[in-house]
Amino acid sequence: MENKESQQACNHTIGSHKSCISLVPIFNHLESEQMDEILMTAQSVSYKKGEIIYQADNQSTSLYIVNSGKVRIFRLSESGKEQLVRILNPGDFTGEYALFSESTHESFAEAMVDTAVCMINRTDLQAFLLKYPSISLKILAEFSTRLEQSEKQSTWFATEKVETRIAHYLIEGLAGGNHSEVLELPMSKKDLASYLGTTPETISRKLADLEAQGLIKLKPHKKIEIIDVEGLLLV
């Protein structure tokens, strides 16, 4: 009986690892056998809501892949002010700088809900990069996307008023098309304020203003109906 339970636990772990690897764009283009090779090096770790996965100044030695749950990446200024960098969902990854050099993390990673993460250490990753060069191209594509988003965020902070930042954020959340659509905010107002460089109170006030203008409609459970996309573009 004990052997059967152990085997079931082992099968569950293998299945979890395989799911983790197959979710990630930098790996899921590989052949099944190649992904199996990678999953053999992966370590699965679980975190409770609010637990820190890594923090600034910790040694960066592994790639972290979100298997289930949600992770927030943020930085702290010298004054202790928090700046949200991004939110990771299943299939997203962080710690990629460990691929290229021995370094320390510049940000914090925190589980927003109960979260399972797959970790692959630097040595194994570097071996896979040499063996499967296509992984490197996928990582560069992800770097390019993140750099573009970071530059866009910096531009918002430097040149746009708060309501414009909010309007742009909502528009980017649309799946496509200039029609009414209900979005569910992927984060709390506190995190959204941190991401957009303002305060939760200002976020609430500006969202109410946009609703009063007939551009959006606020709904329960962090949902927002986009009523007038063209109007938002002019905010």
C-alpha cells in the first residue's frame, strides 16, 4: 500500500513538472523527449500566499517558473517605497539573469496566492542553452518584450498624467477590437497604484471620474466594463 502511495506521489510530481515545463514558451517548442530531459532537472517548490520566493540581494542561481498561482515582482526604493514591476501567471518565469552570470536579485518575488514554482539551476540551464540554441532565441524574445514594457512604463511616469496612465493600462488589457468589453483587473488597487506610480486613493478617484464621463463602468470583483475605447484614447 505504501509503495502504491509513493508511486502515485511520484507520478503526481512528474506530471506537475511536465506541466510546468510545457507551459513555458522558452521550452514548449522543444520535442517531448527534450522537455522530459529538462523536467528531470526541475525542482518543485510550493509557497503560501504572502511568502517571499526571493528578495533583493539574494544570490540569483535559478530560473523560477510559475506552475500554478500568481507571483508579484517588485522593487523597493531607498526610502522604502514599493514599485511593482510585473505580475507572473502560470507559464511565466523570473530569475533569468542567473542564465548568464553570477549575480544578485534586484527585486523581490512574492506569492500573491498559494503558488507552485519549478526551479532549474544555472548550471543545468547553461547546458540546455548550449544543447538547444532555440531556447536562447525564445529568451531573447522575452527580454525584448519586457524591455519594451519597461520603457513604456518609464515614459508613462515621465510624461503622462495619472488618468492617462490608467486609460492606457485599461486599453492594453483589451483582447482587441473597439467594442464594449469587461476586464478583470489582475491585481489589487494597491498593486495597480504601485505599477502606475500613484496611490490607491488616486486610482479609486480617477476610475470614478472615468465612469462619470461614461468611458467605463465599474463592476464588482475588480471588473471594469470598457464602454468607450476611443474616448479613453483621448484622456
